Amino acid sequence: MNKWDWSKDKLFSDSPVLKYILCEGDAFDPKLELPRRCNEDYYHDLKKLFEHYNTKYMNAKKYIDDDVRLLSHEHIERLCNGILETIHLYHNGFPARAYQTFANELSHFTQYNAIPYDAQNGPRQQRTSLFRMRELDGGCASDRSAIFHVPASLRHCLKSSRYSIAGYPSLYLTTSLSLAQRESNQPKQAIASRFEINRHDTPMVFDLGVRPQDFTFAKNQGNSAEKRRGESAEDNEPIRVSKNYIRNYLAWFPLLAACSFVRSHQNGGFSDEYIIPQLLLQWIRDENQPPANSNRYLIEPSKETENRQEEGYISIIQHIAKRILSLEDNCREFPEAKKPLTPPENSELNQLSDKILSLSNNLDAATQSLMSNLPNDIQARNISKMEKDLLKTCITSIDRSCYRLRNLINRLRMTRRNKDREQGVLLDGKLFSAMHRLFESKKRLDWLASRSKRIVGIRYFSCKDLYAPNLGRNYVFPTESCSLDSNGREADMDEEAGSYCALLNSLFIWTNPVKIEDFASLDECESHLKDCEQLENLHGQSDWQAMHRSHV
């Protein structure tokens, strides 16, 4: 998704439903403004907010005439109750049960409402500068690894943050250096750098970066911020949001609110306000994980498969496609029918069942081998047309094979009612086992085919204090499978192994860090970083090199 430069843009809508829910008269409803501070405590304040929101949502659905097709109120109420139950379980010392409750509710909710990652319905495409600031502990740290995410080898230094638990490295970025300084607690000595997304990548980001106050219901109001340098009047116009976006925003508002409370005890050891944000990032990471190898009877890959791994990723998919088409050809030998198998067909199936099962086992092993040999940047880069076409062919062919196997199993059950019951049960088991292998293979290929739509981070407005959101927006990117040393090389199994995340290293390029005290002002430092054209990752790869590498 992410369009990467709309932290100060106003969103325009003339939807009566949106205005009714978010406003009281012509002013924004103060009970729904975000971020917000706790008056009583997090749980009870959130509960009151949910009750108020549910009432307005239900009334809007009943009485306001609008083309926006709101999600059923029952789903909104269930999400609210699920979030409150999650907090209750967490408070009572059951973090695992709390997460499971939260994950179940989100999995249920996403069946009825899309994840909010295309927030602005196609806004202006610009390359946005993202910034990171880090307190300088001493010495001169000028290499790129010093400003990248905290290495896993120093996880003992990591405190709990809004979206990441203590000890878990994540990459936090902001859209302005002023906000980065505020989020870093105004350090006296610090280093800063500018980050950009590689041009060939368009990362998907879970969007929690729009406050109710960011909407305008009068087109001529324009942006609340001053017109930015180099922008035309048209660029500074508020962006009109679609009806689908309004529906989506209102449906996910309870989760947005639960993640948007200012921390009450800044120096405390635990923060209620972090419970839901941290569980959300955990759920996103879970959703991004490849399907587990659930096959207990893993068949060892053949020498042919192992040899093809050396030929590259595309070659393995091509090899898998050939196996699938061969399996489909075998399943196609039996015509579709809703009647018992004839004696000749039954005899033929006896001879063919072992071959079908063997082909399914080999396919299962090949897809498992593929998943265990993925390139480090596979989730960060865009899927190529060749990969997409190959995977689509594979998945469609598996679907057709499963359909024919189900038809065969049904016909086999009709046949065994009369005779050869024992033989029928044996064949039934083989075909069921083959179909199970096909389902597991399809899950893996589905995951690969949809990886370009996978969310790799969260965009959110700052909740450092009530003023911070006016300075820009924040992004958080979790680390996955850290496997690089400080020079960007694959790390061996030693103390430094797993220090830096290969996926984030392939996704970003950034400037060498500079000391902020070397500049007269923060604005001067930000201007210097924006003018710097030498952006590289830990490999020393520039934007063009990273793009070229991803297509080789």
C-alpha cells in the first residue's frame, strides 16, 4: 500500500454518516478525539469511549441516510468487547490467553472488513523522507549500522515501546526530524539519518495514522498546515476519500482508539496503553509467517529437487509446476460423474492411487523445500510477472486436481457400499492423504503469491503527547529473521549472528548518520539530510543497485 507522503494532508468527505459519528454539531466530538489522556484508567476510559462510539454508530446506521454501507453494528460491538476482554486477561496475568483472544477477534473481523492499508484511495505519489534519531552514548558513531535498528545482540538494552515489547528490536521512523527528536525524549547528543524506501518496493503498512480531526467536511478548508515548498495549489487540496475508505475507517475505529492513548506513567515499568499496540504488531507478524510444515511424514526432497535449488528460485517453481501438471493429468483420467465407479474404473484406480499419492508427496516435499530456501528479501520486494504467472498456474492446477480427487472419493464411497468395502477404505485413505498434501502445498504457494500484499509495518500518529501528531507521523517495522552482521554479510552462528534484519536491509536505504549538535538548528540538520544524495543499505547498495539485484 503505502503512498508515503501524506502526514499533513487533510481528508475531505461530504458523508453525513462520517460527520454524524465523528462530530457534535459542527465541531469534532471531544469524546472521540485522538490521541487522548486517561481520566480514570486505561481500561475504564476505553470502555466509556466504546460505549459512546457504539451508540453513535448504531444510531447512524439506523437514522442517517447515506450511500456508505456501514458494517453491521454486531461486528463493531464484538470487536470492542474482544479488545476489552484482551486487556482484562492481560491484567490478570494471562498474556498468552490475551493474545489468543485478540488474534481470534481480528481474524474474525477481517473476514467482514478489509485491513486498513489503502487509506487515501490513490493520493499523490511522492517519495517521502523518513527520519530516525538515536541518542549518542559516546564516541563517534558515523557508520550506517549505528542508526539502523538496535541489533539483536543488544536486545538487553531495549525497553518496552508502544508497538514492541522489551528486548524485541524494531525500526521506528518518523516523517520529520522534529518528531524524531520528541520521540527520543529530546536528547542533548544524538545522531540522525534520513531513510527512504527503495524505488522498486511498495511496502504494505497497516494504517492507524488518521485521527478524526484529520477529516474536513468543507472542500475549501484545505490543509491545516501551511503550504509546503514546491507544492501547487492543487497539491495542497484536501484528498477526497472514497465511501469504502469511510466504511473501513469507522469499522476499525475501536482498534485505532485502543492504540492511541498517551502513556500515563512515562517512567513506569509497565504501560496499560501499550497492551493492544504490542499485541497488534505480534498479530501482524503472525499473519506474515509462512504456513507451518504440518506434514508429519515429510518426504525427503529428491536429488533432482536439491540440484534445482542451486539453479534459483524461479527454476524451483517451474519444477513444481511440472509436478502439479503431471498430477493433474493423472487425475484427469477419470471422467467427472455422480455415480459409482465401474469395475474397469475401479481396477484402474487401484493401479493409479499409489502414483497419485507419490506425486502428491513429492509435491509436498518440493513446496516445503521451496519455503525453506527463500531469498532473504522475498517478502520485501515486489513479485515479478513471471513468478506471479507461474504461481497462478500452480494454484489453479491444484484446485482442479483437488476437485477431481473429491469427485473420485465420492464415487468410491458409492461403490464400496455394495462390494469390496475393505479395498475401498484403503483407496479412500490414499486419496484423502493425497488431497491433504495438495492442500498443504497450495497454502504455501498461496502465501508466496500474496506476499506483495503482506503488511510489513504500521503507520500511526504519535501519542507521545497531545501536540506530537502535529509534527508528522510515525512508522514501525518489526525485525524478522535477523541474519546480517554490521557489514551486511550473512552472519555465522556466533555472538553477532542474527544482529540485523535482512528484510529491512533490503527494504530501506539511508544516509550516513550525522551529529545534530554540528548544526545551528534542527531545521538546518533536516535540510542537510534531505539534500544528501548518498543513500545506501548495510550492503553498501544504492537504490539502483538494490533494484537491479532484485530483478536478477
